[in-house]
Amino acid sequence: MKDKDLEILSNNDVKENLQNFHGWKYKNNKISKTFEFRSFSDGVDFIVKLAPFCNKIDHHPDIHIYYKKIQFDLTRFSVGGKVTERDFRVAKKIEDLYKLL
């Protein structure tokens, strides 16, 4: 049985969900956002805090580190590189952790 949160979202569903995610963009079948940190180490620490959640739900973002900025790209490769509800679960976790800084 397929997990419901792994169903591919339509372009309209993605755009509708993005209304609740300030600063996130939808392009090339992924949702993305760049976050800024006080230092390189703070950014790396943030990723370390996020990792257990990603492992628990078996969904891992592409992460690009640009010194004090980190870009997260979310898409689900097991469904052909499309956006699913699980991508939005990870985006929400990223947002929640970032608010705690």
C-alpha cells in the first residue's frame, strides 16, 4: 500500500500549498528556499538538527551550502522527481526549526 503523503501533487496543488510557505518557490518539479544563518557553523548545526526527522520519515532534501546560506530543494525521487505532501512535511519542519533560532 502506498503512503498517502507520497502521492504526486498537481501543479495547482503545489501552488496552493505554497501559499502557506512564505519564500518557498516551485520550479523544475521541486520546492526550494534559501535560509541565512549567523555563521557557517550555525548552518551546519541546523542541518544536523534536521537530519533525524528526515531519516525518520525517509525523505531527504538536497542541501546546498553557500557559506552562511543554505538552500533546501525538495522533491521525491521515488515517484519520478515530483512534489508530494511529504515534501511539504519536510518544508514545515525546516520552517519550525528555523523559527527556534
